[in-house]
Amino acid sequence: MRKLLLLLVSVGFIVACAKTKDVQYSENSKNKMSSNANGYWQQQVDYTMDIDMDVNNYQYKGTQKLVYTNNSPDDLDRVFYHLYFNAFQPGSQMDVRSLNIADPDRRVRDRISKLKPNEIGYIKVNSLKQDGAAVTYETVGTILEVQLQKPIKAGETVTFDMLFDAQVPVQIRRSGRNSKEDVALSMAQWYPKMAEYDFQGWHTPPYIAREFHGVWGDFDVTLHIDKSYVVGGTGYLQNPQEVGHNYADRNQPLNLPEGDKLTWHFKAPNVHDFMWAADPDYNHDILKMPSGPTLHFFYKKTLDGEYLQNWKKLQPQTAELMAYFSENVGKYPYKQYSVIQGGDGGMEYAMATLITGKRKYGSLFGVTAHEMAHTWFQFLLASNESLHPWMDEGFTSYISNKAENQILNENKENPHTGSYRGYRTIVDRGYEESLSTHADRYHTNWAYSTASYSKGNIFLSQLEYVIGSENVAKGLKKYFNEFSFKHPTPNDIKRSMEKVSGIHLDWYLNEWTQTTHTIDYGVKSVDDKTITLERIGKMPMPIDVDVEYADGTTESFNIPLRIMRGVKPTNATVLQDWAWAIPTYSFNVAKSVKSVTIDKSGLMADVKLDNNTYPEK
């Protein structure tokens, strides 16, 4: 079933999607993931929304038809929606959290507490019906709690019809109006979004500016907005001749309607979010990759010359990024991708990203590399980033670091040194928290970001040390092939790596992601031809040792960790394995020893490096 789904995904996106018939792939191969032989299932949502936007007061009215398929084995008597814009109100949990955390995000700080009524964000649900019958609901902060009149039985499909009003908040975090770079509308997390229900139950965390988790489905969005605005974002535009701009086929006549507004109609098949941005001063450039998707770039034409030049320079290298990620993780399955100036830094969305645009070129390229890499990690490989942000930010950092290293010809032996440095710093200062911590519940933003970005990155880069770089590369592709368009868990990445390497990794997943045990190995003693190593930290690891002899020759050794039940590909001399419970390990060599070095590669995240060599440096 999985192979069939992926085949249909690939075929469906080859054809153009400018008309309704062009997204029939979605109708033929929806993720109607009912229980299969492996017991896996996932829910399905199909949204049809019509939005009328007033750019003068930043308010909009919406209708939403949501077709919900319950592929779970459970009957559901309640459902829940996220109303993210409600976080941008004084007294919200996001506001109070920012006021009380030791190191508040500089973009948030106390800004929410100072918002005036015409500056706040809100989504107000005016009516909600299930299959035509009214249901009972209550708005509780950023969550709409819905008590159904009739349970949704396992395997059943129902339709929810909603009317809602909303106001776009002043730009503070990710979404909003009139950003610091004067982008009018950055519309992320802007609609009532059905919460995810999976094998763990409902996922309804309040929004405090951290991470997301969504349900796969098809989106059909119609937007009515002032005719001076250019719109970009998720989905394929269905009516290019009616909006003009660079979307239209110049060989066909425009069909611009009369009045103050244009209607933009987008369809996005098989995604779990929908973002759009709009501004009257957007430049819109298009780059068609010869054997890949069409790339769209939206950026303010009012930028200074330096920044305008950077946005032009960015475009061919964005194509290189797309090619790199497709080759090294898995083929990008959609027809287009958009890089859009907006938001408050960089944030990934379905088929697009929002980034700030007033950057030096290195920064502009770097943020684009990172946010585009998110298309694979957490978008196509849609892990629960609230529970496991390290699978999202960490894996993205890993692959984007490697892409930048290659495309910019940086030639770094280890492009992840910044992550190792950040990890060691937070351990040394005693602020580290386990990767198993929910994204919202870290005590500090520092602990969250170091865990998610740095330690999550090291999960993969250090795995190159454990099972070999070739196996990690193969494991990522296997992970993509088996779990794209699904909701993978930490066990799924572990099993992908185990299957390609033949090495047991349950110990690695547990120690690195569920504890704060640290790695610390040292050279305990060298007695002529006998070398003794010691494990000082709690986390065990296999050990690579390089020995220089007194006569100037060198030799490399690999000491497997016994619970790995295997050895990575290596040219080194493989010694007897080391049982983790035994704190010391001795081996003999043929010549007198001049020096010993543990982990010459630097890929092992040993927290105390000065004892890794003999003589000690």
C-alpha cells in the first residue's frame, strides 16, 4: 500500500495543477490510512475555505467546509480546533509565558501585553454544524472545544461547516500584519485548524509560539483581497488570468474583474497546513528548474539595492538547494516552492517559507537553506514537532549544514561544529534538559533551542561516528521512502538506521534523547605497549582510537560497543567489543606508543576533550 501511495504521489505531481482535473491525484490516492497490517492509521481532512479580506482594518470573514475522515479505530464524541490568532491578546498563555520565562524571545517580550483592541489577533467562531446539525462548542484560549451531537464512528466521514470572523494581529511572532520590514500580511496559522488525533490521542497544546502538528489533507482556498495586492504561498493558483501579475500566461488574454478586489483561488493537494502572504509592493520572480519544480520568489521592490541584488543572487542557488535535498533525502513531490519575504525571521510552511529579506547574502542563503530543508523534516516527514522538536529542527540543521557546505564550497570537515559547541556550553553551565521534554515546557528558550537544534543535529552527525556516514545517508533515504506523508516517531528513524546498518541502536535512542547522560571518555594510562581507556560519563559509545608510535608510524583502532551487536564500516583494526558496564578497557599494541587520540573525527559529542589525548593537551 505504501509503495502504491508513493507512486501515485509522484505521478500526480508531474501533471500541471492549474485546473481542477489536475489535482485528481489527491482524489485517487488520499491518505485514507485505515488500519493496515502494521496497525498504522492517520486521519484525513479536506478544507474548502472562502475568505474575504479587508486590508484597511485587517479583519476578514471566512466560511469553512471541512470533510473529516476518522481512520482511527475509535469513535470520537469530541473534536478540537486550533485558533492560533487568539494567542495575540493580553493575558493569553503566550503573553504570560513570555512575561515569566527567564529568557524571553526578543520578538515577543512584553509586546502582547501592550496590544490595543485593534491590534490584537482573534478568530471568532460564529457557527459550527456537523452534517447540517448544530454542535456545541466553546473557545478556550487558542483551542475550540467541540462537543458533537453524534459521535464520528471509526471509518466514518463527516462534514463540518463553519462561519468565522478574524483579525490579523500586529506582527509579533511568525504571523501578523505590517512586519518590521513593512510586509503587509504574513498569514500563517490564520484559520481554524483541526487538531491531530493519532495513536496517542488528541494533541491540543495551547499556542505559546513554539511548534505545530497537523492532519494531512487537501486544501481549496479562495481569497478576496484588494486588487493592488500580490499573493503568494501554499498551493497552485487556479485562475492566473483573473489576477494577472507574473502568474498569468502572457500568451492568453487577461480576464481581470471589475471592482476593488481580486479573487485568488488556490488548491493544495496532500498537505497539512496552508500559508499565504500578500503585499502591494511584492516583486514576483519565477525560476523553472529543468528537472524539478517551479520556484517562486516574492520580495519587496522597495528594498535597498544591496538586498534586491541578494534576492536575485539567491534564486539559482535555491535551485541547487532543491536539487541537493531531493537527491540526499527524497524527491520533492510538488510542482512548486515559494520563498517569500515576510514573518519575523524564518519559518517553514507547506510548499513555501516566510523569511525576512533585509539580510547580507550569507544570511539570506542560510535561512533559505534551513527553511527549505524543513520541507523534508517536518513537512513531508511530519513528525510531531511539539513532542519531538529535535526530529524537526535538528534533522533540518543537519541536512542544511551539509547542503551549505557543499553549495558554498566551504570545505568544512565537520560542518556541524557550531552545534557541538552549543551543546557543550549548555552542559557545562548546567542548563541542559532532556530531548524528551515537550517543546512548550522547557524552562528556558536557551535549553529548548540547544536541545532541538544542536543536540537534535548531533543525533544524526554523531550517528555517522556510530554506524558510518554511508549508512546514515542510506538510512535517511529509507526513512523518507517509508515515512513521507506520514507521522513518523523517534522509533521510526532508529529502525531505518538499524535496517541499513545491521547495528542495534535502542541504547543510542534512549541515552541521547531520553536522558541528559553525557559522553566522557579519556586515556587513563599508557604503559609502553599497553593502552588503557576509561568511560567517565554515563553514556556509552563505540570508540575510535588513533595511535602514533615512537618510530613515527600510525595505526587506527575501532572498539565496538557490545550492545551494538555489530561494527560500522571501517578501515581501522577492529578490537574486542567493550561492555558498557565495565568502566575501563585495555589493549596491547606492537610498538612503543608516542601519542593516543580518541575520536580524531570530532563527531562524538564528548563533553571533556582535554583527556581524549595522550599526552594530554
